[in-house]
Amino acid sequence: MLDKFSERTKGVLALVILAAVYGGVGVVTRYLNQYFPILQQLYLRLFIALILGLILFRKKLSLARLTKISGKEWLLILSRTFGTFVIASPLWVAGANIAKLANVGFIDSLPLTAAISLILGLEKFTAKKGLLVLLSFIGVVILSVKDFGNFSSFGLGEFLILLSGFFFAYRNFSRRWHSKLLNDAEITMLMLALGLLMVFLTSIFLGEKAAVSSWNGELLFMLIIGGSIMIANIFLTNYGFARVSPVLGNNVVNMEAAFAILFGFLFYGEVMNLRELLGGLLIVASVVRMNRLK
């Protein structure tokens, strides 16, 4: 069925799914923080993600191609991995545990990938692109900010979330710098394997110790969910941003805010009000219009 779609459309669909996946990250990390320090939580999720990847992508992996990777390509993989798992992810988890959730959702949706791409000239700036990014951002503001007085308490947690966003943005727009040698599954698996090694060694160096006294089915289940979100996050990012421009991709991922409202209605019966409906429609309209731009 997907064969009927263009590569660009497949990329957009991947990022729509990614936006939905983002909605579950905060729930999982807050649960796991009761049992594990930050880096330990991350490398356990990375380990599970790596196992799942070996099962899911076994037919798409080629060890022979590893010997053909250039030094420049290895440097790109290492920098994207280090920025994602050793810097951005720990900063985000730490920030999400002390910042207000409304502020976390708002800062997460800042169009950093789009803005940096346009500023660095990675994508040609046009008035239409600028206006559509602004339209998406306005939609996020309408959805996320119920009380602008919340931002008077902008503190360490909010700063950590904002700082992590710059490294996640680098991971996103740098995807297009890869050569055609490796496919999305191989890049994902290399990032997961290297990320596991980097985070594990950092955790050992810092002397982290688990707070969990005994394992149970619920804890294991949440770790598996966390690992599943991890591999979905990395693969969909690589797949989507390889086929979609950083500006359009950023707009699509901003649909995370709209999905949060939708999930609230489906799982908790929270009714969307007129303000939230307007914000969601602005984000979706921006994505649809941006997708039509050549």
C-alpha cells in the first residue's frame, strides 16, 4: 500500500507517527524515574530498543557495509549519537521532572529545527515558509499556554528542556548529511548501539546506582514500552527527515501538541474546547499547506 505514495509523502507520514509517539515519552520517563537514575534508565531503554531492532530490522542490516563507511560518515554518526543520548536525552529527562508540564510541552514545540535550518541556509528561506512556521507556532501557543503567568516561573527545568532542544534539532536536520551507503535501519541500529555504549560508560563513570529493590511485571512492561518508544523515535526521525525538508518536518512534529489533546479525549474523556480546536486546526493547516509547497 505504501508503495503508492511518494518518498516525501512517506516521510511526512513517518513524522506524523513520530509526533504521536512523542506523546508517551513523558509518562514513561516519569514512571521509570521512581526506580532508576537518568542515565541508567536511558541505557536500559536503549538495550531493549537494540534487541527489538535486531528482530525488526534483521533483513535490512548488512555487516559488510560497515567496512565501507568513511571517516566523515562515522564522525557524523558519532556526533548525532552523542548529541542525542549523552546530552539531549538526559537534559530532557532531568528538565521534565522539575518543570511544569505545560511549559515542557510548549518548549518542546518551539520550531528550533526549522529556525536553525533557515538561519544556517540549509534550506532556502521564503516568506511563505516563514509565515507557515509562524502559523504552526501560534497554533502551539494556543494549544499549550492556558495561562501566560506560568512562564513567570521559568527556571532550571525549563532551561534544560530548551537546551536539549538544540541538540535534538541537530539530530533532525543533520540526517540529510548522510551518504546513501547506509539505509535508515542501519543508521538507527548504529546510533542505538553506540548510544548504549556511551550512556552505559558515562553512567558507570558517574557511579549511578539503581533505586529499585525488586523487579516486577509492571516495571519490566514500562521498560519495554520505553525501549519501543526509543527505537520508534530514532528510526522515524531518520526515515522522516531523510525524505522531508527540516522546515516541513518541524511543522509535522509540532502535531505532537494536537495529538496530546486527542489522546486526552480518547483515554480520559477530556473534551476539546474551542481554543484547543482552533490551535490544533492551525497546526494541521500549516502542515498541509507546507506539504504543498515545492
